[in-house]
Amino acid sequence: MEDSRPKKKARKGGNRGSRAGAGGKMKQGGDRKHSSKHDALSKRPAAAANNIGSGRRHSQSRAAEAAALEMLTDAPVSELSPQQRLDLIAELCEAVLEDPDSAFTSAKAMAPSVDGDDDCEEHVIRLPSKVRRIIDMADPRLNGGDMSTARLAMLSLLAVFRDVLPSYRIRLPTEAERSVRVSKDVKKLWDYERNLLEHYQSYLKLLERTWGASAKRLEVGDGA
């Protein structure tokens, strides 16, 4: 009996020690979880600040791109360098795909008009639409005979029209239909489809004229 009692006490002491050790590990585990949660919470403000900073940088870059596009768009094609013409075509195509609704409408701008020697007033002028600007650069008669720019603009217009043309056949409203009062959305759709169709017809005429000129050059070459 005397030999067995100490052994039982030793086992009880060992159990208490193991429990204490387990409790210590659980406490350490809880401390680790608490510290990791605290670290995660402390990183949230930094992550939010980084997101805000990246958002501001993105908006600033977009504003700079818009300003550069406006500067190139307002300048005549003849005053642009070949690289500026290529950049303008790329920027205009991207702007058309981002917002097709406004890509086929002309914009209004204020231009100074000089009346006499001292009086200088401003009047409203209409700038060509984004797609019209690309069509003009695709026409060698309007871009100073730059065939490289014309070819790139034609191919770019092909990609643009393939993306924005609807799958249905556009039917313009009749005069009787336009005289009826309709909602703003219906009128906006009619105006958009009319402008889209006009620009697309201009593009097709440009392709037909370019094809005819190329065919004539080939005939002259064969005859020579």
C-alpha cells in the first residue's frame, strides 16, 4: 500500500502538469490568434490608404489622358506628327468603345471671334465627333495624303464598327413617328441610331472610294 500511494500521487501530479501544460499551450494559441487579429486590423488602415492612393493616381492619369486627347483632337491633322496621329487614333478608338453613346455626336466648344480691332467675343462652334475624326484621318484627301495613317484609321474603324453595330437592322423612324410624342429614352435611341447609321454610311463610302482609286492605279500600272 505504501508503495502504491506515491505512485498514484505522482500520476495525479503528472496529470496536473499535463493539464497545466495544455492550458499554457491553449493560452499561447489564444495569444497568437489575438495578435494575428490585431495585426490584421492594424493593416486595414494602411491597405485602405494604399487603395485611396492608387485610386487617386488612376484618376489623375485618366485626367491627364483626357487632357492630352482633347489637345490632339482640337489640333488639325496637318499639324500633328505621324506618331501623334497614331496616338490620336488609339485614344479615340478607346474612347469610342468606352462610351459609344457620345462617340457619334458632335461636341460644342467656345471659340473667340474678332470683330473689329478691340472687340473680341466668343461664339459656339461644333467640333466633329470622335468617330468623324477617325474617318477624316482615314481619308487621304483630308490627312495630307498620309497613306499609313489612312490604312490604320480604316482598320481601326472596322474594329470599332464591328463592336458597336447592333445585331438588328436599324430602321429610322418616319416623319409620322417622329411627330408623335415619345419618351426621352426612345428619342435618345432614335438619335443614336441615326448618328450611327450616318457615320457608318460615310465609312462605307470612304472604303468604296479607296477601292476605286486602288483599282484605277492597278489599271494604269497594267497598261504601262
